[in-house]
Amino acid sequence: MTVPPLEPIHSDLQQVERLLSDFVAGADEPLRPLLDQALAGGKRLRAALVLLAGQLADARTAACHDMAGAVEI
């Protein structure tokens, strides 16, 4: 049985989505619609690469979540 490539970090990607959602919700009004549109959907490949690299380096999970969110912004 094969495992989809992003399955090991599925819960981490969900956490990054929550962080991005919170970031957009906290943005001031002129910026919020632009961020909402820019961050809507997508494959989050950049975030996934950060999370996978973090696992390889045994990095702290919370720091990897923050970094993955940052590269998406």
C-alpha cells in the first residue's frame, strides 16, 4: 500500500490553514479582502515543503507551522 506524499503532514497543513485564517481575520479592513483572495485555496506546496524539511531536521513543530504560514503569505 502506498501513502500519498502529503499524508504524513496532513494535520500540520491543517494547522497552517488555521494560522493563515487567523492572520487574515486579524488584518485591518483595507488589507483583509486582498489577503483573503490571495490566500484562498491553493495546494500549499510551499508550506508542505517547509513542513517536510522540518520533519527531516527534527525541528520544532510550532516553529515549522509559523514558517510554513509565512512562506504562503
